[in-house]
Amino acid sequence: MATLHVLSHSPFADSRLTSCLRLLGSKDALLLCGDATYALTQATAPLEALESRAGAFELYALQEDVHARNLTIPAWVNCVDYPEFVELSIRYDRVNTWL
Amino acid sequence: MAKSLLVISRQAPWSGLSARESLDIVLAGGAFDLPIGLLFMDDGVFQLSQTQGPAAVQQKDLTANLKALEMFGVEDVYACGKSLAERGMFPGNLNINIKQLPQEQDISELIDRYDHVITL
Amino acid sequence: MKFAIAVFSAAHAPSSRRALLFARAVLAGGHEIVRLFFYQDGVYSASANVVVPQDEQDIAVQWQDLVRTHQLDGVVCIAAALRRGVLNEEEALRYQKPAANLSSSWELSGLGQLHDAAQSADRLVCFGGQ
């Protein structure tokens, strides 16, 4: 059983990303949307935290949010649109949005 | 078989309505005899403090609601050990009995046991 | 697949819009939405009184349209709504409040409806916060 965790808060303003990374299981995935996509900003501590775990879980980012913030994202991050977001929610056994 | 729901409560007791309203979800589920679990983590563990004086800020004491969990048949109540320790709290001196989850992996495994999860 | 979608944020929050677009994608993908449940600040997404500048997206109206067009079961938690001043006619009368402002597509009900939806759905997807 695997969980798709969804974050939407900026990692610079908030501790959700840190808390989430602490408990991400080996089969889990993380979808960054909204301000959480700022975690993909180059040469930042949040990106380093994600990079240190690269390969340990699937990392996704909502395309429209990456686009809106003009972010250049690493190749190992998968951008998804809404239909793909829906597919992800089906592929994983449950969706855990960090409200 | 009924689907199970885990509610993860991450906010301190009187920081808006989050603590109150996450507890309401759990109690409603208990009232309907559904398999519900409740996990306190991050600032949510402050809800478990024995020495709360919410009247000083004209807030309701949620301890009574927490004590109602057992009455509503909600027995699977957990707290993140690390969140407690970080905040100077100990499983032995909380306002209700909880099952402590010492490692993050325990939380990950806990989430895996439920059909649905709501993290407030 | 059957989805229950719960919204915890107001119409002006990016997460409410995100929930709306997700809901549309669920339907476009041929899946079913068993219920839309608005809780916490999500009750504001069901207000009929939101006035949005002309050059901005009116997400509350778009939610209203989605529920109507697809005849979805749109439920707003009554306890959360009362606290936040989103009332239908009945509640406005009951509590002697000056106005009813719940959009007509929505019904006020209890948290039991959230649990009922979670029981019927394969996936419960929540949106809220930012």
C-alpha cells in the first residue's frame, strides 16, 4: 500500500515539507503543487533535501505551478497536468494532502 | 467491510479551528461506528498537554472532547514520539492515553494501514 | 473509480481552484464524484455572496456551475458553515440572522456525509491550505 502525499505550502515559510520527508515510505510519492513547488528552486536547502532523497521516492510537480513560477526543474522530477494528477491519485492507494 | 480513516492532527489547540474541527471529524466517525484512527504530530501534540488553561484566552478546553474519544469507540489514538520530545512532552504526562510512535517509519506504516487519510 | 472530494479552503485560495480543476479532470476521465464536501474554510467556497473583480476568476460561481451541470451531490458542513456565517434560509431564520448566503447548488448537512462519502469512494482527495 502506497501513499501519494500532496504539499502546497512554501517550504521556506512552513514545516510541512520537512515533516513529510521524515515520514515518506519507500513506496510513497510526493506531489508538489502551489507554493510547494518553490522547493524546486535551484541551490536552495529544500531542493537539497529533496535531492538527498532522489531515487528513494517518486517526485511529481504540478505543471501549471512550475510554469507560473518559471522554475527550471531537475530531470528526475515529473511534471504532471490535471489528468495525470487524477491518474496518480488512482495509481497510489490513498492521497494524503497536507492541509 | 467498512473503510478506515486516519485523521492526522498537526495544529496546536487554539490556533484557529483546526484542532477542534479535526477532532469533530473523528468523533463523528466514532458515532457512526466507523474504523477511525487519530494521530497527533508536530504542534498537534500540544493538544495533549495536561496543563492547559484555555479560559485565559477565552477558548474552549478540548480536553473533554479528547476524553470523549474512548466513549465514542475511538481507541486507535497515537502520538508521534519525536514531536512530543521536540516539544518537551512525555507520553507519561499527557491528558489522555495514547500509543506512542517512536520512529517516523512507524507513522509511515500506520498510514499504510488505513484506506483514507486526512491531515489537518 | 469513485472519488469523494473534500475542500477545506475558501474560493480565493489556490487550493479551491485546484480542487475544481481536479474535479473537472475526474469527470473528464470518466470517473464518478460521489460527493463534494466542503469543510472548514471550504464553506466559503459555497457562498453566493462572493463578489470578484471582473478580471479575476470567480471560483465560487464555477463550483456552483460544476455541481449544477453534472448534478453532483454538493454538501457543506453545517457546523463549519454556521461558525463562518454561511447560512441557508432555514438556518438564517433559526438563528435570527439578517441574511442567507448559501449558493443554491449546495446543501447543509453534518460530518456524517463526509464519512458516508469516504465509505462509498475508492479515493478521498482533500484540498486546502494554500
